[in-house]
Amino acid sequence: MNLEADGRVPLRELALLFGRIGLLSFGGGLTAWVHRETVVRRPWLDDKEFLSALMLAQILPGSNVVNLTIYIGRRLRGPVGALVSVVALLVPPMALVVVIAALCASLMADATVHHALEGVAAGAAGMTLSVGVRSLRAAMGGRVWPLAVGVGVVAAIGLMRWPLVPTVAAAALAAFALAWRARTHAR
């Protein structure tokens, strides 16, 4: 890991990392990649801080990975780091998509291209699931109730098609109540 003389991550490192993530990933799964790059490969954040940042990114309006990128850039280099990180994440792939769309409009009707994109989407879903499992393991900490809340949310939204916001709000209230109950019984 290259650091500047004052121990900070260089802006160039942030730009290169988030530019690469933005250019080489599509269809989701970016959270898992950001985790691998900022926690596992580079010790910029630890697991606990990353998961806290991810939860904050999911609560705020907007794209989770954009919110997470802004948080990481801000955490490492302040407002300029946040700006560099999010511009590097968004601008190169946006330009690439415009170019590809202009050049390849006819390819979208091809069944092979369609099947390839379905495979990429399945891979992205798997990466997202891996972050969910990792988050659930970290949240459980030897307790069972976080698993029950997580399974309940998946069942309510994914299987029963309940609306997202009321389901997550109810799950959050249940999680707070269960955490409070567990804490008071531990004393």
C-alpha cells in the first residue's frame, strides 16, 4: 500500500481503485468488490468499520455503492477524497456505456449476448449474497435473533413480496427490541 509522507492514502490510489471498480464491474456485486479491495487487500478499513459504513450507505437515499464510495473517500481523504472516489467510480463507466450503446445497439437482440448477460447477473447476485452472509455472521456474534430477523426479511420481501420500506422498518424495530431485550437479560 502506497502512503503519502503524512500516512494518508494518495488521491491517485483512490481514483485508480474506484475507477477500476467502476470500469470492470457491472450488474451489481460491487459491494463485495469494494470490501475485498478496501478491507482484505488494502487495510484502509477494518471489517467492523466497513460493515458500519455499508449499513449507513443502505439507509441513505441513493445507490448503496455510491454512498459507500463517498464514505470511504471521505474517511480516507476528506471531502476531496469523497469527490475523487465517486467521480472515478461513475464517470469512466458512464462514458463507456454511452460508447458501447452507440456501437452495439444491434447486439442486444442476439440470444448469445442475452444469455451471457444473464450469467453475469447471476454472478453479481452471488457476490451480493456473499456480502449479506458475511454481514449476518458479523451481526450474529453468537446470537440467534439476528439470523431470525434476516431470514424474516428475506422471506417477507423475496418470497411474500411485501413492500420494502415497511418490512425493513418493522425488521429494524424488531431488531432494536431483541437487542435491547438481550442486553437487559445479560446484566
